[in-house]
Amino acid sequence: MDCVGGFMNNIKLSNRLHLLLEKIPSGSKFADIGSDHALLPIAAIESKRVVFAVAGEVNPGPFDAACKAVAAAGLRNVISVRRGDGLEVLEPGEVDCITVAGMGGSLIASILERGQALGKLEGVSVLALQPNVGEDILRRWLLENGWLLIAEDILEEDGKIYEVLTAVPEVGGSELSSENLYKEVVLNQGRVTCGREMLIQMGPWLLKAPNAAFFKKWQGEISKLETIVASLSRSELESAEDKRMATQARIQEITEVLECLPKDKL
Ligand code: SAM
């Protein structure tokens, strides 16, 4: 379904969406899936970063909002607002870049999975993804589906922490490979090792150059785990002790990694 539909210039993007905008290659055609008010496509066209955009929305309310915003900006000739589930709104080869932001990592992974099965990722050279939670699920999906993670960013805005993962199709023979990216990292002269699982959970690029938002996110995770340990300690269930010990071990693992990371970006 396409929409029918004045003027409203210079959308002011949040820092989160601005970061995503910067990941879209200049001069490309891109699709923003789950676009809501189509803020990103409008800003991408108004800033002349892209020449054409698709704003995809599955739900009627956000789809109407996107149609109205695109019409109000006078951009109906260059932004196609389409209603449908995930990448179904795209023709194979139609866009070079896809952004999906503001959803859980597992929903984004399932959108990519279903889209890939339908050939909708053909010709796509950049995926810029901003999961609200479940970043590890998305890293795993990218790794298992031939997408090389080339950048990770993390920022705090309005009290929330956001990660942006950027990936490109993996080609053999390049020095940068998923195999190298997720190779075990030895920290603190061998006292702490960060294996593949930890790299998938925390982010291989983020671990190389952790900033204040990264440390805050993981201190927050530790606090949540400590609350779980406290409640398990009060439990009389037999299974609680095993869970408490596993959770305590997880806290220690994260704490040790955080202690060994460079602090120059704080
Ligand atoms: N991308 C915008 C952003 O980051 O500010 C909007 C994020 S909003 C929280 C998530 C949007 O994704 C909602 O408008 C929702 O309707 C849409 N959405 C959820 N599942 C979707 C799917 N399978 N296909 C397309 N849109 C979807």
C-alpha cells in the first residue's frame, strides 16, 4: 500500500537518529523500516544525504503519521511511504542501505531473517541497526548470516543508552573478518580473557574503545544482576543456590572485563 497526501522543513533529529543518519552512505537509496513519523527519511533527503528513501511501517497509526509528515515536508516524490511487515515493502535490489531502529534486537533479527529469505537483502551494502535491547541477538544474527560488523556506537540520550550496529556483506580475503573480530581477546596480561560469547554480548568494537555510555550500561547490568542475587539469596528453593552462584559468576566476569578496559574515552 502506498499513501496519498504541504511543507515543513529541517527536521531536528535526536542524537540517536543523527548517528544512524551518518551511517547511511551519501548518495544512496535507503529504506527505513519501522519508520514511524518518517523522521530519518525526511532528514536524509532534506540534508541531501540520499536521493530516494522508502519509509516502511506495519502499523496503521505510524503509517498515517509517516504519510502526513512526508506530505507536509513536500517530499512525496522522493520518499515512498509503504505499509507492510518488515522488508516485504521492498523490491529486491531497490535500496543500497537499510536502517531499522527503536525495536528489540530479536524483532530486528527476525525482520532481517524473513527479508533475507525473500531476497530483499540483495544489493544491500549497508545495514544500520539500532536495537533497544538484545544487541547480542542481533550481533549473532549478523555473524551467522554473512554480515560483517564494521562499526559499533553507543550513546546516552535522555537517560537511555542506545547502540548502533553497522554491518556490510562479508567478502572473503579481507583483513577485517568476523573470524578476527570475534577472536578471543586477552586483557590485563592474560589475567582476563574475553571469549567469543562475551564479545557477542558486549560488542567487539565497543570493547576496543569503550566510552562513558558503555561503562554506564554495563554498571547498570551489574546492578540488575545484584538485585537478582539478593532475591535468590532469600529464596528457600533448592534451585535458587545454583542460579545465585551462576549470577554471581556472571557479575564477576563482567566486573573483571570492565576493570581491564581502557579508560581514555571516559
Ligand atoms: N524507527 C523509529 C525510531 O527509531 O525513532 C521508530 C521506532 S518505533 C519505537 C518502532 C516502529 O516500528 C513502530 O512505529 C512500529 O509500528 C514499527 N514496527 C514494528 N514492527 C514492524 C515490522 N515488522 N515492520 C515494520 N514496522 C514495524
